[in-house]
Amino acid sequence: MISWEQFEADHPYPEKVGQRELFHFRRLTGVKDWLLEHLFVDGKLHHSSPQSLNDPFECKPHYREPESDDERRLVLAKLYGVLREYGMPDHEAQARIVGCALNPALLSQLLHQTGLDTFAELRMFSFTTSNENLLMWSHYGASHTGVCIEFDASIWPIADARKVKYQTEYPQFAYPPVTDERNMQAALIKSKAWQYEQEFRHIFAPGAEAVPSDGDSLLLHPESIIGLYFGVEVDPRDKNRVLNMVERGPFTPKLYEGVLSPSKFKIEFNEISAD
């Protein structure tokens, strides 16, 4: 089990690493108005389910096999409780656990499925640390036709985003998991192939009493969005669409338009007005 100190070191909050703002890239072309209005007009930050993300390794924790008889009994007892919580009749749950006790392969399968079911309930929103990353503009900014949204990282829920750790080895965890924030670590570790994203991730479970939500979305403070950066290839109609929405919504961000640097492989941003 990872210590709190190590968890905090691997997955710090933005303020702990001096990150005063975080960014999110969004495509515009072909996106329906109501999806954009949800953020810019209603002021709600939609969080995605793990199943909708673009990495097939997302939120699929691998749990280590029990190493002793006592540990195996603890794991089986916990799994029995989980099956009952999910509504399985007592006799079926007992039979399933007996099967797992006799067959390690069945135990491994149940552990894996339990992890999938647990993490499928989470909702998450991804931020990055820079609005200048060319790969991010190409991939998530739809080939520079989208917009990059700047958030104040000192305001909830952005302030509660955790830094993603990138590594080569697929992580394994002990079961049963701890009952605090560390149990979400499987959603905060990704392959080094994604390291260019420099991601911070906000995660919550709908229905948690400490997190008021309307299902998949959280209501933002009016000062949460502080900047909008339009890509160098943005369609003027899409830009105007967003500007009209912002005018009707709670946010008052500064506005910028991207241009290609004449001397470097870099995007430069010029401040513009909403007129």
C-alpha cells in the first residue's frame, strides 16, 4: 500500500508544484451548441466516464493475488460483501466465493471485474499545464481549429485536480483497496507514451456527499475560467459561436487568438476583444 507521503509526491495538487493555471483543449467544429453551452452558458464542467476516454488502459486496475492464507480470507470476505452490495442473492454470492477459494483463476477474474465495476462509476476531467503544446493543439484542439480554455487552478474543483504520473510498468494494487483518496491511484497512472500531455485530472464519484453535482457535471465558480485561446485555424463562425455563448454565461475570460511565430515552431497569442 502506498503511503500518503508517496501519494502526495506522485500526484500533487496544482498549488504544490506552483501551477497557478491549468488548461483544457476542446474541438469546436461539428460540436453541437448544447454541448458548448453546458460549459460556457450554464457554467457546468462535464466529467467523462472511463469508458469514453481514448486510452484502453484507463481505469483497469490490476490487483495482486493474495500471498498468504490470512490475506486470501480477507480478500474473499471483502469480495463476498461487494457481491451482496451489488444485489447478488446470498446463496449465489457464497457459491461464487467458494469457487474463487478453490480456483485461483476465478479469483483473479472476480478481482479484475470488481475493479472495472468500481472505476466505471468514477467521473473525470483532464487538464494540462500549457496552452502552447503543439501536439495538444493538433490532437485535442482538432488540428488548431479549436479553443484552449484557461482555468484558475486555485479555485475548486480545479484546485483539487491531481497530477498524473507516467511510467512504463502497469501498476498493481493490493486488495481490498484503502478507503481514502489513494484508492483512485489507478486513474492517475498512465503510460509514458502520454507524457506529452502533462495531465492533471479531477476525479469524483457521482452521489458522493462531499461533492455536489448534477450527475456527471460540477457547477463552476464564475471566476474559474480566466482565458480563451482560439487556434490558428479556427473557423470564424465557431469563434463567434463561443463568444456569443460566453456573453450569455457567468464567465468573463480574457480572449486571445493564436498566430504562427515567424521565427520559431511556436504559437503566439494576441489579445482580442469580444466585439
